[in-house]
Amino acid sequence: MRLIFMGTPEFSVSVLDQLIGAGHVIACVYSQPARPAGRGKKPRPTPVQKRAEELGLQVRTPLNFKDEVDRAEFSDLNAEAAVVVAYGLILPQAILDMPERGCFNIHASLLPRWRGAAPIQRAIMAGDAESGVCIMQMEAGLDTGPVLLRDIAPISATDTAATLHDRLAEMGAGLMVEALAEIDTLTAVQQPQEGTTYAAKIDKAEAHIDWAKPAVEVDRLIRGISPFPGAWFLLNGQRVKVLLSELADGNGPAGTTLDDGLTIACGAGAVRLLTVQKAGKSPQPAEVFLRGTKVPAGTVLG
């Protein structure tokens, strides 16, 4: 098919690669505009824009589609379909109606559970046993369209947002290729009304660990927002991120270390911190971190 591809983060890149590998023609790639990043605050192109330019594809980065010129340029591409993967904009109905066969979205959840911006993170944080991918025919609502294909991925007790992200990205890319190959025979199934939940964007205020919560919730938070924005605590007034943890035995005052190995008491139970990161430093296994920073039993973390 002649396709328009619309995506922004790393999650979308493997989809673009697999569509090209399957023989589809990418008429144009749309991505979010480059935004300031890093210490120098220089504009940094999105992962999708970077990959598209490496492939020699035309890239457009409109702020939105309110401008008639942007709409006309989209229409003039004469695409059979648009594939949308974590693009970052809610597309107006006028855009959704332009491709001959419509617009198709890869959503990283088992719709209607976790519609919205952060389905991977919210699934882990909520303690879901499984996640997955849906290929959805897009409509004007937020992730409300009928589903063409779906596949399930279990969530393990060691999964982080990063590990689940990578699995779902590969799964979603393969499923989209399959959906486009079978587009004439697939039946779009309306989402059920019951079971709808919304995956709100992660607020940075959520990242400060509240040790008074049960250990199971603390562990899910740590894994659910790892590596970004990353859960954190204060040690001697300094912020330390936690990128991986596990549940542990023990009880005590919330936020107090129970041993010399970063086992921390929570409101109920305890967690053991496995990978941590000081500000401006690289992530370290807990045992390496503790060689340079002693955290004896009885230390109270903020």
C-alpha cells in the first residue's frame, strides 16, 4: 500500500521499519516537532524523524492540523491508509477521512482497558496480569475505535515499563503488518462499553516514592515508571532514582532501611532496591552503589 506513517517515540520506530520491510511505500512520515533537549537545550528530532531521515523519507512536523495548508498537503499525498503509532496528537475527523481505507492505530493495551497516553506504565502500576496490543480503526474519540486484531502479553513480576515497551513494540509492528495484509477480510469489532479505564499521562509528582504505601504498590510504581521519569527518594537530602526493585520480607517504620543492602520498610511489607541512580550518574546495581555510599540499617529515606 501507499501509506502515511505518523509516530513520534522509539515505540514507533520498529513499526516504520517493518512496514517498509513488508513492501509498503511510505509517502510521508509525520512526527512531532523537534523540541529542546539535553544540557544545551538544542532542538532534538524525535526518534521517528531521525529514523525516517536515515531512510531518506519525506518528513513533516506540523504543530497540529488546524492550518488548511497542512490539511491540503496531507490530502495531496493520496495515501491508501495512514498508520498512526504514538503520534501525540488527536487527529481531527477531516484528517481521519482523507486516506482511502482510513487510519489505523497501534495501541499498547487490551482496549478498552487503558485508553490514553500511558497504557504501559499504568498497566504495571495497577498490577495487571497482562497487557497487549490492539490494531484499531481510528475515529475522533480517544482510543475508542473498533479493533481489527489484538494480541496478549503477560506482565511478569520483573517487568519494567522499558521491558514491556520493547515487547509490545515488536508485537505491535508485526500485528500491523498482518492487519494491512488481511485488510480486506478482517472484521472491525466495536469495543465493549464496560471495562473502560484511562491511562493518564504520568505526572512527575507521582515519581516521589511514598514509603507509607504497601510494598506491592511501591514496587509497581518503581517498575512502572522505569526508566522515565523514574521513581525517586531522598538520601541525605540528595535525590536517588530507583529503576528496579523486588518485594522482600520484613516490616518496620515506613521508609527505614532494614539491613545494609537497601531493603526498605513500607507501609506494609518491604521492597529491596536492585538498580539505583544518583543525579548525573549512570544506573548502578545496588551492590555497586553501596560500595561508594553506605546506607546502614536504620537509615530513614525521604
